[in-house]
Amino acid sequence: MTRIAIIFSRRKINIESMNTSPSEVEGIHRFTIVINVTEDVVRKLVRQIEKQVDVLKAYFNTNDEIIWQEMALYKVPTDTIAEKAKVERLLRAYGARAVVIRKDYTIFETTGQREETNTLINVLAPFGLIEFVRSARVAIIKDSKGFHEKLKEFEETAPTKHIIREEITAEKAAEMDR
Amino acid sequence: MNTTGVKESKIDSKKNPNVVQTEELSGAEAVLKACIAEGVETIFGYPGGAIMPIYDALYDYMDQLDHILVRHEQGGIHAGQGFARTSGKTGVVFATSGPGATNLVTGLADAMIDSTPLVCITGQVFAHLLGTDAFQETDVINITTPVTKWNYQITDANEIPEVMAKAFYIAKSGRPGPVLIDITKNAQLQKFNYTGYTKCNHIRSYRPKPIVRKEYVEAAAAMINKAEKPLVLFGQGVILGKAENEFKAFIEKAGLPAAWTILGLSALPTDHPLNVGMLGMHGNYGPNVLTNECDVLIAVGMRFDDRVTGRLDRYAKQAMVIHLDIDPSEVDKNVKADVPVWGDCKETLPMLTSLIKQNKHEDWLNKFKDCTAKEVEVVIENELHPTSEIMTMGEVIDQLNHLTKGDAIIVTDVGQHQMVACRYAQFNQSKSNVTSGGLGTMGFALPAAIGAKYGAKDRTVVAIIGDGGIQMTIQELGTIMQSKVDVKILILNNQFLGMVRQWQQLFHEKRYSFVDIASPDYVTVAKGYGIEGNSIKQRNELKDALKKMLDHKGPYLLEVFVGKENNVFPMVPQGCGVSEIRLK
């Protein structure tokens, strides 16, 4: 965990969020890390991560290539909600679910993408949002087949075939011919 | 503490399915058995509270393991590095917890950046005391994470054989690096059923070598065949890959001029006709200037350090770049490669050689000769045959070359003397240059020379050190005394922290801020340690003094006073491109 985190901190790259979770294969953990950098930088980072002895494989994807969710919790005074029917309507509209209801406060939960969880903050703010917390992002790569198959390959002693690299660019080759 | 639980039987059955015999062993003994099984003969270390069980066990293994008691853990780890560099094996270092472990950090960082294989064992407080701020407790694993290739804490002796095997495998395979294993005292003391030691040769999450992609090798060969002005840059990858012969065959077939990084030095003999000299900030004129004139740049086992490239946006922009490296993360890191040839150069170089055409590139090689002539005239002649009254560093190295004939191992520290020694020292065989390149650790040379000698016992080891660096690890004279390590210590004393002074002169209007360093009488200091020595100021004494040093049986210290305000040239000033190299 430290080994991964310091790859970013060493380069002064801010981690937007980081989640660790078990994967479909026992003994393999999946890290989901969100950063906002150029592709060139992310390529280099991915190689640095993959270089770590305990890392099986590192992928990088843009938002378009993944399904992702975050979860948020909102603590709101119960009396406000009880009094104002409008709040109830809003919560329904945003798909929020009450997790705990106490005399003094109620905790709602929503799951969704950043804009969705953010909008609800703005909506609830006028009614006295006591506390807000959001989880790290979890994501699944759309066209990934998972680790069951991959693992067989990793157990082999042959060197890896998977290195991210473009082919020689056509223009450079043309330059050479001149 | 001995358990016959599930965990143990799991390890046993996995490693040795047919095992019938087990012996009861302490964790400490298992560590030493692992070292012996890995062929370790020499260990550099320093005892202390948390590693005492290992030292206690060592008492019984003295006939099989030669332990060198150093004077400081930093000295121990630099010695381990020196050993690894001259022997081509893995250096092994023992240290205790807390300060013992933190004293290793500089050496770990040095070994990490210079890809030196090390296995460091540190003691740790009892597992039940972890996190309690116990005496000599420090979070070694987290402190050393960024400066180790891999590290691991053991709290149960049952893990020791497997983890040690992993440690040695990781340190040496692929791109080598330092590994640190932290073992709590309870695990060292713990008795467990030892079922033997199995070397590790595979870790599923670890790929030491990328697969060689034939299409890239072919593309590289095609590019080299078309090239009119090719230039090869080689680094330590050639030495680490034990590919010196393959490399020579490669450059000789196509007549490729080859320039070296400071860590690549000695992979190709100095007097080889295709050796065009040193790259980088204080490198030779030709390879620097012509980097920006070549049409194909072929980098072999080097990582385009900023001291080599100068300003990247003015670096070899006209050239197609072929990069051979075992570490995929190095390709495209600093200089974008047009053709990446991933893999061990021991494999990729012969593949390339078989595909390239015979060539001579005479006109192009003559350009290097012209550059050399210019550099000789402006810089080298004055450095090697000065008219000044006071000696230069260059002439000392030159005189040393005449006496050693290029057969000695040269260990250098960091600073002006390092640049001068690397520029002018002669080398006939590989693994002969030991220096701190990437990290630039002053104080490296003296302890590294101790290790270098153990790594190559029948070769002459000369440690060339400045008056600044020697004072950083001078305590290791104690190690040299006690273990009778036959190293020749050559101090080039310019009575300044010379490299910093040079920068202050050139870039800070001669504001000599804290570079005026005083020295003790080194000969007297050496005498206190029972080491013979001499100090000279006159040119006419030089040859005899050097000869006496080299002929002396056992360690010897020679101090040579050189010009106080001499500068190292050529120089690529920081922020300039390589072709803006200054000759004066």
C-alpha cells in the first residue's frame, strides 16, 4: 500500500481517491486509483507501479472505458426533514436511502458518480447538512475478462508479453527513409 | 514457541512434497543457512541488541561465513555495494534495529539508483513490542520502502527460508537492487521445524525480464544498417548483464563508436578503438557534441540521467533513438525511444549483431578523433602534463595508469577527483570501476573499497578519495586495520570541497561559502590505525610515492596535494544542452 502511494507522492501527484478491495481471485487485491494527469504521465506511472515486485498488473483507463461508482453519506437534522416535505421529495428524486434515523439526525446514502453525489450536497446544504463523507471510487474495466484467466499466465515462468507501448510511429519511420 | 500448526505443514508440503526429515532450528540459524545455500561467503555488519540472536548463531558458523566487522552501518552497506560491484554477486549486510537500520538508508538509496544487488538483514524489536516506541524500535519497513526494490518484515520464523529465498532472487534478477528483510527478535529466537532451503526462481507478480520482441530487434537492426552517423551509449546494464563480449561484438561488427556513462565505465577497455569516451556533464567533448549530430542513437543498459543528457529539449533531437533496457519503465522515461528493445542485453545484443551489416563508419569516427584532438589541446594536455608548479589530479591518475597498466580496480568517491579519475583512469577489464553514480554519495569510496577487495581478492584496489569524502567515513580505517584489508588509499587533497567550489566560482561569483575544509594530518591518522602512509607535495616525488603505495604489502595511505583551485573541464553547465559543452 505504501509502495503504491509513494509512487505518486514522490512525484507530487495528487491522488484523487484510492480504494483497495479483494478481487474475484482469492489472494489478489485490486487497487482503484483515480488521478488527473496527462496520458504521458500516467503511462510512466503505470510502468513504475507494475515494476513493483508485489504488483501483478497495472492498467490505466479513462472514464469512458470503465463503469464506476462512489458512495456518499449525508448527516441531516431529523427535525428539518420531518418538518419540510420538500426535503423528502428531493431525497427521493436523488435516489437517497435512509440508513439510520435518530431523533437528532438522519443519515442518507447515495451511490453514483461524482456529479450525482455532489448535487445532493448542494441540495441539502440549505437544510443544514451536518456531515458529509464520500468513499473512494470503485470501478470495473468494461472489456476486462477478470483475473481468473490472467492468473494462469502469471503462474507461468515465461516473461510477460504485456507492455504498454505504441508501435513505431509512421512519421518517424518516414523521416528515417528520407 | 514451536508450533506444529497448519501454517507450517502448508509451507512444508508446498516446498518439499517428499520431505521426511525436519530439524529443529532457530530463526537465526535459518537466516545463516539461507546465506550459505545462496553461496554467500562474506557478510559486512555490525551487531546490536535486536540482531543478537543472529550474531549468536554466527558464532557457530564462523568457518563458513566470513563476517567483516565494520565501524558504522553505512560503512557496512557501502562495503556490500563495493563487493557486489567487483564480484558480480549479491552483497550481504547485517545491522541491528533502530539506528543500525536507519544508518543503512544512504547505502540503500545508493544501491537502488545504481542497481546494485544487496540483501540487508536488520534486527527488529520483539513482535509484541512493535508500535510501542520500544528501545531501538523504528519503522524500518516504511522508512526504506522508497529505497529498496523489495522489503519485508518477518515476525514468524517459519517464514524465514521462503522469504530469504525471495530476497536473494529479487535482489539479483532482472534489474538488480537492494532488498531489506527486517526480522523481529522473537522470530530469530523461535525454534521451528526446518525442512531445508529451496531457491526461488519465480514469483507470479514479478517479471524480472520482459519478453524480447523480435519485431523491435529487426526494426533496430534496420535503423542501424541505414545509419551514417550512429552513436552507441552504454551503461552499467552491459556489466550487470555480463554482456561485455556481446557488446564488443556488436559495436565491432558495424564499427559503431561507443561512449560510456560513469557506471558503464570499464565494460569496454579504455584503449578499444571504438571507445570514444565519457558522456555527460564532465564527459569528453566528442561524445557530447556529436550526440547532437548523430542520426541514430543506440542506448544500451543506460537510463539517460540528467547528468548525461543536460537539457532534454536540446538533446539529440535530430536522432532516431533505439533503447535497449531490461527495465521497461526506463524506456521513454527521459528520452522517448523510437525503437524500444526490451530485454536482457545479453540476449538482445547477439540478436542485433546477427542482423546488422558489417560497416566501418570511418568518416564519422574521424569526427570523434578531431574532437579528441581539440580536447587534448585545450584540456587534457594541461591536465596530464601541466606546467604549473603544483600538481593536478589528472597527472596523478596518469602516473597511476603507467604503474597499474590499467589492471587495478579503481574506487572513487564523489566530486572533482571522481570526474578526473573516471575521465583519465585506464581500464582493461570489466567490473573495475566502483563509484557512486546516481546518488553521488560522498564517503562512499573508503568502505566500498573494502568490499571491492573482498569481491576481487587477487586484484589491486585503489580508492581515490577527496579530502572531503575521506572525512565522511574515515572511521572505516578501523575496519581496514582490524581485518587487514589490502586497499590503497589515494587522497587527492585540494584543501577545498572542490566541486562545490568550482560551481561557486563559475556560477556564484566566487562566493566561496563553506567549501574551505580543513584536514587532519592523514598520515598520522593512518598511523594511529597502524596503516602506513605518506604525504607528498612535489611532482618529482609522485612516481616513487605511487610505486611504493602499490608495492606495499597491506593497506597504505598516500596523500597527494594538488592545485587548490583547479577546475574540471570540459563541462556542460546545468540547464544547457550537451553541445553547449565548455572546454574552459
